[in-house]
Amino acid sequence: MESTEDDIEKKDSQTTGETKERKLYLTGMTCVACEKLISRVVTQNGAKVGEVDAKHGTLTLVADDTALGRVKQKLAERGFKERKEDESPESGRGDMTRVKDYILSMLAGEPHVAVEAKLTNHAFASAVILMGLGILSYGSLLKGFGSSATTVSLLLLVIATSVMTIFSYYHMSCYRRSMSCMHGMMIGMTVGMMSGFMTGAIIGATNGIFIGSVVGVTVGIGFGFAVGRFCGVMGAMEGIMAGLMSGTMGAMTTVMMINDNMIAFMYLLMGVCGVSMASLSYMMSREAGPAPNPEYSAGFGRFFLASAMMSVLLLVIMLYGPRGAITFIR
């Protein structure tokens, strides 16, 4: 009789939704480290862990409504957001239709990609203004770079590098409070690698492999660390290592190609780097959801100022910095 009453009480408790087994479907789960982190969050917030499965993106736990709410909130802050049951982690992967829909949504300024749309507008406007300022200072640039074709090419490459780097920094900053370890490592690596390689390649062409490597490594490590650290030590380390490798490789590449269609290759390089940074933005939107902290995305004034400062700094180094024995600009 006592056992029956306990069973009835347990059944009533489950039907009222107080303390029972729950199953959550989460985004952002990719590895054993994610499983351990999720388990720790669950136990720290008054719930009991049942099973954590990174392969299928599921979490089973025992909790009441209050604890469940806390767990969901803390997991979301760590980058593990609740998803629908039929939205499996593998759903739609490799489907280019999703990429097309993402681009169209961004062009239309839809709410779920409002941050991306705003930053894209900032990027295009900044690039146009910087090109206008470059045209106004064309005479002084021409004297430094030696020919019209070289001046225009290097100016375009500098502005593209600056704008793309600043775009990625501000977009990834929006995820600073909800970045999982895996996402943070990917962000640190991509931003550090692309910014370091582009900068190292440009400065290496005009100032030689030593100055190009120093500047490329500095920029790559700076931006890679700045965004990678939001997930912790692993992301920061990934950003540092990516910047170190890419800065030297960028300078080395252009110096080796100085007499073999270097400028044409640099356009190709910028295109690939641009696609990689755009893909990073798409990946975060797809895997982690809409930018959760839009207040960390810059207004136009800040975005333009950051792009202009980076462009001017690179141009000053190119025109007035020390040059090595092998350079494109004599």
C-alpha cells in the first residue's frame, strides 16, 4: 500500500511537470569536451544529468521547471541553444539552397540576420568612402608606388583587407557571451589566419619578407586572439597559432611570386579570404543562431573609423616603412 501511494505521488508529480526526466535538443554540441561542459552546467543548476550525446545533439536530464529554466539559460549563454526535435544537427548540411536563402534574407534585412545586414551595409559604405579618399590622395600614393596600375591595385587590396577584417571582428564579437569551445576555436583560427595572411601578403610585397611577416603576424595574432578568447583559452591559442603561421606565409608567398603575376594572385587570394570570412559568418548564423548580442556590433561611425585606421596604418607602412632586398616597390 505504501509503495502504491509512492507510485501515485510520483505519477502526479510527473503530470504536473515538477520533477521528471526531460530531453533537450541542443545546437553547438560537437565533441566530448562539449558533453563534459554541458554536464557541469546541468549539475551546477540543480538538475541531474541523464545522458549527453554530442553525436545527436541531445541532453537527457532530471529537473523541475525552475531548474530546467536555469539550465536552458546557462546552456544558451555557453552557446548550446535549444532546437526543435526534427532539426537534427546534420539537417541541411551541404545544401546550397540554405546559403542562397541566407544571402537573400540578409539583402532583405530580415530580423534573424539584422546584424549581418547592418554590418554588410557598413562594409560597402566604408569601402566606397575609403576609395573616394584614396582617389583624393592619388597623387601622393602614385609617387610612392610608382605606377597607376600598382597604386590602384594596392589601394584596393588594402581597403578590402581592412574592411573584411573589421567586419569579421565585429560580427564575431556579437557571440562573445555565448560562444562554445568548438565555435571559438574555429573563429580564432579563421579570423587570425585570414587577416594575418592578407596583411602579410600585402606588406611582404612592398616592404619585403621580414617587415611583411612582422606586420602579418601582429595583425593575425591580434585579431585572432581578440575574437578567439571569447570562448576561453582554446580559442585564444588557436588565434595566436593561426596568426603566427599565416603572417609569415603571406609575406613569403608574395615575395616568391614578385616576378610571376603577383598582383593577379593577390586578387585571387583576397577573393578566397573574403569567401572564407563570409562562410564563417554563415556558419555562426547556421550553427549558433542569430547574433545574440547585437550591441557589440559597431555603428557606422565606429566601423568606418576602425577600417580607415587600419587602411591608413597599412599604407603608411607600405610607403614609409623599411624595405627588404626583394620588394615589388623600389
